Amino acid sequence: MLESLVSLSILALFIGVVFPFAMELMVIREQTKTNVELNRFLYETALFYDQGDLKSRQFVSGDVKAHSIEIASSIRIYAEEDLVSSVELITAEWNP
């Protein structure tokens, strides 16, 4: 009986230490996933940027929803109405 109590207490201690750590890793994973998606949205917007045709685009990928606003010299990515990423375009030259 004493062996069972010791085993259960060790198991409970292990679960008490590992479970919060695992939950924190899951939160960090979700934040990183969101950050990667927002950076991908910024990349795609910059890839098709046309200064003569400024527009706003909507992006949805899983739980991540964002929109971009193209201004004359910058691109801004907003998620839930908060600015999360932007890039200032100093100069760009494409030679097809």
C-alpha cells in the first residue's frame, strides 16, 4: 500500500510539473503559428504590390484573420483592428 501511495504521489508531482509546461508550449506554438501566417500575408501583399493600384486585401487562414492596407509607400497588416506588421517601401524597381 505504501508503494502505491509513493507511486501515485510521484505521478501526481510529475503531472503537476509537466502539464503547465505543456500548456505553455501549446500557447507559444499558437502564437508562433499566428505570427508566421501574418508574415506570410505581408509577404504575399508585397509580392503583388502595385503602386498604381492601391487596395485592401482580406486574408483568412485557419483561425487567423487579417487585412492589409496598401498606402503609397507602405503596406500595413491588421489583425483584429490592431496593427501587427508593416513595411515601408523606400524604392522598388521591377524589370520584367
